[in-house]
Amino acid sequence: MTRYVIRLFAVLPCLLMASDALAHTGDVTGGFASGFAHPLLGPDHVVAMVAVGLWGAFLGPPAIYLLPVVFPLVMAAGGVLGILGVPLPFTEVGIALSAIVLGLMVAMAARPPLWIAALLVGVFAIFHGYAHGAELPPGADALAYSAGFVMATGALHLAGIAFGLLARWPAGRIAVRAAGGLIAVAGVVFLGRLA
Amino acid sequence: MMLRALATVAFVLLADPAMAHPPPLGLKGFFGGLLHPAFVSGHVLALLGLGLLIGQQMPAWGMAAPAAYIVALAAGLGVIALAFAPTWAGEAVLVLALVTGGLVALARPLPEAAGCVLAVATGFAIALDSPPEVISVREANIMLIGTAFGASILLVAVVEAASRLTRNWQRLGARIFGSWIAASAILVLAIRLVR
């Protein structure tokens, strides 16, 4: 009898503390916040994304709206590689190089054909997406995390475009090119840290 | 014997149902169903994608696509009421979010028939991914009616808002948002493939 009572008392706390079995696990808010913070907390991501926006604004239409539309899609393809665990060598080097190359493009006011610009940005987008995908925290709400980091990336592009629009004025043009130079220097620093 | 019976009763009384999605704000019944589409992130993504696509194609498209969506949604909820709940419905919703988001990003004129096909597929998939979260048949049916209203209202609201985006920068914003929807859907599909 006593044994039964002990067993019952062992079972009851389990029942009282059990929570619902839900298909959609993870904290949506936490997932979104961590996804949104991921690109913002990595200075290498921040400067490269701003450089994409700056360069888009510098190149003018159609690049100014094509790059922010194409970049998230290519970045998602890179994210898929990271999530699936497909090895992508030199990811961090690629991210640092993206800051150097894109910063230099802005600093030198380079105007290559649109397809070259899109290809260059697309290649770097794969590295950035791969890093986001590979670092997905276990247990996070996948959709909220993905939406968060895609939106943060888009917001950084828009910030770069907004600043890049200053290039319409001569003084603004100098400021934008100087910002491109600073981004390239930051990229060299990131690359140096990897060595 | 008595204690075993008590333990069984405790199990029955304290156990929570296994739910496909957590009840929105803890609400059940009609209002639980009404809010359901707005609280399942995959459904929100698909509804935003379809709504933006239909709104973007206005006024060339009429109201055939939203009407087809509502009919398919009702039919799908009817199927759910007959206790058919496929496991692939969540993935189907995400694939449709990817397709509609990608089409919004492309912003090319499309035949209305294509919109109707996508609307039917989205309505049906969302319905099949909305199994009632209650055990009583009566309450389940009330919840399904609420879901029918909620998912219809949400789509019509997005279509109405998207059709008002007539300025260039607004249409560009919709394209960027479409690419974010597609990118998020790609990533979540990859995560589901892995987990």
C-alpha cells in the first residue's frame, strides 16, 4: 500500500509539470530577436551589408533596387548550405573579403556592368548566408529566426542605400566614397584577425 | 486497485492534448480559430505572399483569385472536419510562400489563371495545416468556422493594402518584402529537411 502511495506521489509531479506537446517548438520572440540580432552583432556582416546598399545607391537604377531584392534570395541559398552542413571552405575569409572588395568598389566609384556587380554581390551573399545558417541556435523557432536575420540584412541594405543617396551632391559623394574606404579598411582588419 | 484507478483518473484529468499549433493567446472556440492564421508564422508568410501577389497584379486581375482562395479554404476545412490531417501540409504552405514571394520579387505580369491556381493551393494547404486543437467535435467545428473567417479576412486585408501600393517606391518595397518572404521560406524548408 505504502509503495503504491509513493509511486502515485512520484507520478503526480510529472503530470503537474508536463507542458503541451506542440509541433511548433521554440520561442517565436526569442527566435526572431536572435535572428535579427545575428547580422547586427557581427561587425563583418554589418559593414558588408551597408557596402551593398552604398554601392547600389552609387550605381543608381536598376542596381539600387535589384541588389536588395536579389541579395536575400542568394543569401538564403547560402543559408541552406549552412543548415544542411555542406562544407564551404574559407567562409570567414569570404566575409572579410566581401567588406574589402565591396568597400573598394564604393571608394573607387566603380561602375561595372550590372551583371558583374550582381555576380560579385551574389558570391559574397552565399558566404554571409552560410554563416547565418550554420550558426542557427538549436531549439530556436526556425521561421522566426530566418525572418529575423533576413529582415535585419534588408534593414542594413536600406541604411546603406539611404546613406548612399547623399552621393547626389558633391560633398555627399566624397562622404560616401570615404565610407567605402573605411569599410575596406575594416575588411582588412577582419582578414588580419583571421590570420 | 483503487490507487491505480486514481492514478489513471489523474492522468486523464491532467493530460493536455497534443496540439498542432499552440492556441493563440490561449483562446479556443470561434475566436481561437479566428486568430489561428495570424499566429502560425508559416500561414502568415503564405498569406502575405499570396496577398501581395494578388494586390501587385491589380487591376489586371479581378477578384477571381481571392474568391478561389476562399472556396478552397472552405473545402480544405471541410476535409479537416472529416478528420483528414496530412503531415505534409506545413511544408506545402512554405513551398507556396516561396513561390508567391518569389513571384512578388520578380514583379512580372501573370495570367489571372495562374493566380487562381496558387490561391486554390494556398487556401487548401492552409486549411489542411489547421487541425482543430480541441477534442469535442462541436468545439472543433466552431473553431474551423473561426479559422475560415480569420484566414479569409487576413488575405482580403493584405490584398486591399497591397493594391493601394501604387507609387514606385511602394511597389519596390513590396518586391523587397516578397524576396524576404521567399528567402525565409527557403531557409525554413531547409531546416525542416534537416530536423
